[in-house]
Amino acid sequence: MLAAVALLAGCAPQGGPPAAGAAGGVRDAVEAHRRTELGGAPLASWAYRVLAVRRDGRRATVDAELTYALDGYDPAPATTRRRLDLAERDGRWRVTGDRPAEGQPAQLWDQGPVRAARGARSLVLGVGQPPARLDEVAAAADRAVPAVAAAWPDGTWRGRVVVLLPGSLDAMAALLGEGPAAYRGVAAVTTGRTGGGAADRVVVNPEAYRDLGDFGRTFVLTHETAHVATRAATTAATPLWLSEGLADRIAYRGTGRTAVEGAPELGRAVRSGAVPAALPADADFSFGGEPAAVARAYEGAWLACELVAERWGEERLAGFYREAGRSGARRAFRDVLGTTPEEFTRAWQGRLRQEFSSAPSR
């Protein structure tokens, strides 16, 4: 705050410093600023930290860091940078504008008034969506949470999920700081820092989600909720085939889906003789990639996690996941499963041949 005061004084017009209360007035106005478009979402905290102030007479622009937490949902505050406009009138400073800082993604409230729907285990925040749609997503999320908790019993997760439902694909992409082409056909994405302690958000693409049936909607929300649940055990060392494969395994758990039903693209490739030479690489999961290739990556990752669970057991799969996050997959293969990535890959390839070579094409 002292640095902000100094910057404010440095931007004073020629002819003398600003009035003694001007710096404090700007600071106080920023700190007191609250958004009102959050639709009754339960806020545990909301605070701005002033980073820089530029004043021009009766107007000022402030660069600030916003931290906020949703009560009962966020283990740690979400953080983003904002740019606020202020105007002075009758001796008082007031915030007249609040927008993302340059290079920062939009927040949901930047896109219009927010509506909230609270489920038993979920909070859905939407813009431009009818209340019935928010309630429907909350009900699906409420089904996803206990399914994930049963598959991943972990005391680090609160057993709740926050879902954002923007008004369009373009609006979804703006929340993620990307162009819409990257998410066309992607039903949902989970945001948050790896390693736990993050304010995770499941961001839904309303256009792709709308085209799904009941099974697809439940599957998508369960998959994304699994990412939220496993966040504390996920690090940069966790390969995407493991994190995406485990999330798919949890989403398929109890559905009775066979490999032939759940992995049609991979099945076609194997039957044509194109057995994958290696486990899916991180780049194979890229949004905007060739759809069939991305599908094969997800399907192969799911069946790799199925193989671990069947050969070594559910607890070993969870232990393998945690150790991969701590020390990398190669060490996890050695210390938890007693094998090597090369040996496991050969076993996985054999499993694919077994599942698909004699299966009819679908």
C-alpha cells in the first residue's frame, strides 16, 4: 500500500502534490469495492491488493490483485489481476469500472449478472442461462461428487464442486483466456493449480454440453469432478495419460461399459493393425487437435488405468498416481508396481490386441 501511495504522489499534476487524503481515498475506495452481480454466491472473502495507481486530476486507474473465496467450496482463494477505474466527486473517490488486467482471462461476472444454483454438494454459477438449466447441472454435479468420493477416498478433498456455466462457447473461451476454436466440441474443462490448495472451477461449454445425452452429461461432470478430487496429488510430474485415464476410469466406474463400447476410435486403429507404439504423450491430449487422435489418446489412457487396477488393484492404482505426482512415472512404475514403463507398455499393447483384434467393428 505504501508503494501505491508513492506512485499516486508521483503522478500528481504539476504545481504541487495531491491533497493529503487523496491517496488514502483511492485506496479506501478500491478496498471497499464489492461486486454485486454474483447472484447470491456465498463469499468467504473478497479483497483487492493495490499494485499501482495512475492519477490524472479527478480520475485514477488502479492495477490490483483480487483474491476471493467461495464459502464452503474453496480451500484457498482464487487470484486474478484487475484494472479499476475511479473518479473523484465531492471529495470522494468511487470505482466506476472493474475489468480484467491486460493478458488476464475474464471472470464470469464480467459477462453479465450471475445466477447461482446450489445443490447438496455443488454450486453452479451461470450467466445467460435459465434457472432450470442451472438446476439441472447442479443435480448432475450432485450425482458426480459421491461417485468420485467412492472411487477416490481422500481427506484432502472437501467433496464439493463449483461449476461455471457461461452463455456460449465464446464466453467459455474468454474465461479460459483462449480462442473458441481450442474448445469447440469440448464439453467441459477444469481449471486450478496442481498440487492442491486451489480454487478449482469446472467450466462448461454450454453448446457441447447441450448436445450430450444424460449419460454423456453425467460422464463429463464426473470426469471433471475427478480432476478436482485428485488435484492435491497431481503435479507437473503427473503424465496426462495417468490423470486423464484415471478421471475417465472413475467416470466409467459402475456403468458396465466395455472397452469396445468406450474406446471405438482406438478399437478401429487396433483392428487395422495400428497398435499404439507408446502410451499417449501429453501433446496427444491437446485441445483443438485432430478429434479421432485425441479420442484415441483418452481411450488408451483409460485402458491403461484399467490395466493397473485389474493387475495390481485399486489401492495400488491410487498409490501409483500419488507417487507419479511426487517422483515421476518411471519411479512410480518401479517403486509401486515393480515394473518398468517399457514392460507396462508391452502389457498394455497386449491388452489392446486382446480386447479389439477379435471384436466386431462398431
